[in-house]
Amino acid sequence: MVWQTIKRWYHMLGSPRYFYTFSSALLPWLTPIALLVFTVGIVWGLAFAPSDYQQGNSYRIIFIHVPASSGALMGYMAMGVAGLVAVVWRMKMAEVMMKAIAPFGAALAAISLATGALWGKPTWGTYWQWDARMTSMLILLFMYVGVIALQNVIRDPRQAARAAGLLAMVGVINVIIVKYSVEWVQTLHQGSTLKLVGESTINPAMKYPLLISMLGTWLLYAVNVLVRARTEVVWRERRSKWVRKLVKGGGQ
Amino acid sequence: MNPVRKQRLLVVLAVLIGLGIACGLMFYALRQNINLFYTPQQIASGEAPLDAQMRVGGLVEPGTVIRNPDTLDVTFGLTDGKGRFTVHYQGILPDLFREGQGIVANGTLVSRTRFEAEEVLAKHDETYMPPEVQEALEKAGHPGAKKAGEYN
């Protein structure tokens, strides 16, 4: 029963036309919710959360650094899954999704590296060290840029998606290295504060704004992916009847 | 599943597993080089080479920080509970440097007990809490309490 439902969704969302109608209904709701959650998290964290016992106020960059990093990692995982579906099942929507996921993820990875450097100077005493976490995060940014480049350098979008999908899948190995680098080897970077299992080592007064700004960033990412995917769908289906009708009707 | 897709899936999975194993082996082989620093235990056991540029990391031993009042010279003991040695540094220490703090120093090991640092970086752990909470923990003698810093 559950399997049947999943299978039906897969086929429904696999249809560009259905995706377009579905996202038209979803976006007017999702966009304001995402903006609201993001604003609440950031303002709460930057202005109202208490200062840290060791780092004072400079720790507040965590409310930008951690959401950006987690978004970049999750986005890459999603892009890897889309890549697998695109390469094995040749599903058009997976190709579209891969193309929609990459730019925002690359931007988040860049923000993560930049805020990390700015945070590192006052706390560690250096902008950059070639430790495992920082190096693997830099590689993640390069993987994103590589996927974007492959998508653009091959003219046929279907062939481009296959090449980029392969690169996206291979890069998933690096995501695992980024995640566990602070546990497997000695790094300057701290270990994970938020833990999937077990108690997080952050005071609740700081944890909640952090979780909310993370959720807000993920929702904004989702909005961005939907908007980009819609544009890509319309471009790819430009010769189909429904898109012609849509364009004639002024987008309605 | 359609046989063509099945074959594609198998090829992709084989490539991924192969690459995963290759990366795992590489990571394992390079583990010592990927580690950012040597620990005091490794220094004590003679794993770290003398007179070579390297990084060491450990905790600043409480009560061992000696500052020269006229110059920027400072010496302190670095320990991980299994080994210890003295670090000498001339320069400005990062704000988070204090007794009991984790640090990473870049420099040369002059002998098994003395390290000449050119750069000292402060590590911080994954614990975040407001100063009041930290004070309350310390007052109650909670084992999770850390030494309060002068940094505000």
C-alpha cells in the first residue's frame, strides 16, 4: 500500500507537467513560510540568544555558518540521488532537479567557507588551515562547480545530465568524508555540536535559534530549487502543447 | 526492473563501491598525514621526527604558563594525559589561549621535551553555553564545568 503510493508519486512528480502544476500550488505557501522561519531563526540567534562563555559574541556567526554548511551537504546528497536516478532510470525530472539543486548548494558551500574563515581568525588565530574538515569542504565546493560546469559544457541536455550525474554520485563519497572528518582524524575544527543520536553539547537557549535558522535555510533552498526547476521544465518542454498554451495565456 | 536499467544500476553501484573502497584505503593509508598535528603521546613515544617542521596539539597544562614580563616570550606545558613537553613561543597568543585550553602549535621539535613554536592556534570544543550557566555549573562542582575564561 505504502509502496504503491510512493510509486504513484514517483510517476506523478516524474511528469514535468504535473510538477509544474504541483509547484504552482506549493510555492505561494512555501515561500512566505521559508522567509518567516529563516528571519525568526537569524534574528533570534544574532540578537537575542545569550553570548557564549568562551567566545563571547563572536560565536554568533554559528547561526549563519552551520545552516549554510548543513544546507550545502544535504543539497549535495539530494543531487547525488537525483544523479543516480538520472543515470540509471533516465528520468527527465531528475535531470531537471540536478540542475536546479547545484547553484544554491555551491553558494552555501562558499558562504560556509567564508564565514568559517571569518570565525577562525578571532577564535583560532588563523583564517585557514589545511585540516581535514576545511580541505574536504573546499573539495565539496569544487565538486558543485564541477557539476555545474559539466551541465553547461555539453550542449545536449540529456547527455550533459548523464555526465554530471556520474560526477554528482561520485562526490557523495566526499560528503561522507566532510561529515566524519572531525571524528576520524585530528583537526583544528571542532567536533559536531548537534548530534543525531545523543545529547547535543549546546545550551537550549542557543540550540533552538540554531535549529530554526537551519530549517529556514533548508526551506529557502527548497523554494530556490522549485523556482529553478520550473524555469528549466518550461525551457525543456517549450515545444510541447501545454507550455505553448501556458505562454499564450500569459503564464496563467 | 527492466534489464537495461538493472545493468546500468549494477554498473553504477560497482563503480561507486569500488571508488568508495579506494577512497577508504587511501584515507587509511594517509591517516597520519591527514592528522593536523602530533599529540604529546606521539612525541613521548618518539613517533614525531626531531628538527622537522610540524604541528603539535594538546591541552595547556594548568599552572605551567610562564610569561616573560619584558618580552613576548612565553613557555607552557602541553599535555594529553599520556605525555607532556614544554612549548616556547614568542608572539601574541590568540584570545582563547588559557590554561586547560586545547591548542595547536606550528614549529619544530628541538628535543623530546621542548618544542619551539612559530605559531600558536587555539582550538575550541563543541560546547556552547551562556556564561551564567557555566558559572552555575562551576559553583555546583559539576564535572562538565570548565575553567572560566577572562574573555567576554
